[in-house]
Amino acid sequence: MMWTEGQLEKQILAKYTRQIDAELLERTFKQALETVNRDPATPRDAISSTARLTADLGLADRAAVNTTPADAFFDNSYIDKIKPSAFYKELWR
């Protein structure tokens, strides 16, 4: 919907950011279109980076982070099952 409606999304953005500057809302919306990933799968590298960061911040045990495979923190299997159905292709058109 974000890629097809536009005006509705800007209204929602304005509501929740309490922003009324039309130019700023337009720039923010365009930035979101460029950065939002249409693939809902969790990238392995993102999990690895997050795990390392939590260890660096002392929020997770460094030894556990270093010995636990990143795949143990997420599961893309349900997304992988949906992808062949063309659901996401239809969703983003």
C-alpha cells in the first residue's frame, strides 16, 4: 500500500509524527520508499550485527554470542514457504 497510495501514507506519517510541514513529510516519505525492504525475510548479517552490538553494550553474554550461530536467533522458514506463492509480488504491486 505504501508504494501505491502515497497520500494516505503521508497523512498517517503526519498524524504519528505530529508534523505539518508538507515538504518535510514528502522528503521523509520518499526516504522511506527508498529504504523499506520489500522482502520480509530477516537478513542473517543483520542478526549477526545486532548480536555483536548487544554483546558490546553488555546486554548479552559475549561468549554466548560468539558461540551461538546467528540462525538460532531467527526463523525465515515461514517466509520461505510463502515466497513461491507470489503473495509478496502481489502485495507490492
